[in-house]
Amino acid sequence: MSIMRANDRPTKQAPEANFTGQVLQDPVIVGTPPSRMRATNVSFMPGARTAWHSHPVGQTLYCVTGIGRIQLEGQQVQELHPGDTAVIPPNTRHWHGAAPNRLFIHLAMSEVTEDGAGTEWFEKVNDDDYTAQTAPIG
Ligand code: MN
């Protein structure tokens, strides 16, 4: 086994090209084949979010703290709370991030394809989409 120590893996700023606002990434695992696992702990400052994107094998988000938002294209924006798990289907355009006034941290888990393909990135989320009314929580 291996233990990767937190001190050896500094927090990174998420790339400006694919995010709006301040987003910090703490790596969890990049699996070596045959594992295709990828996991990252992502911290979004209030108002920060991903660009539109999709994952070839889907993605699971586990909400650790704060209040978040997620939208699958063509659906209403949903609010996310600590302890919630969001399951995003393969090849589905979506975005996720913090609420306008709250920090949000999620553990993002996904798998690459057999040939190693991962996230596909598109345009940034405009303010009208980001601030749209969230769906009532059922
Ligand atoms: Mn995603």
C-alpha cells in the first residue's frame, strides 16, 4: 500500500479557464491502471462554480460542507447541502459550485474511460443561469 501525505500535496488553485471565481483543489486519488478512479476535494468560495462540462463515465459528488448548486442542462438548478450525494450521468452537460453567499466543499469522484479520457469542458456559466431560482427541496 501507499500513504500519500497531505503535506506533500499542496492545495492548488483551479484553472481559470474552466472555473468562475476562486476554487481550490485538494487531490485525493488518481488511480493507476487497472483503477480508473479519480477523486478531488473541491472548495468553492461564495459565487464560484465550474464551467459547463461533462464526464464520460459520469460523476458522483458528495457534499461535505456549506451550500452548493448544481444544474443539469435543461433542468432547474438544485441546491446541495452537507451529506447530499449527487449522481451525474455520463456525457451530460452540467455545472456545480457554491451558493452566491456561502462556501461549498464537495468530494468529486469519477472514472476515466478505458483509454483514459476524462472531463470535457465547455463555456462558462453565465450569471443568469447561475442565479436562477433553485428547485424546492422535496
Ligand atoms: Mn461535474
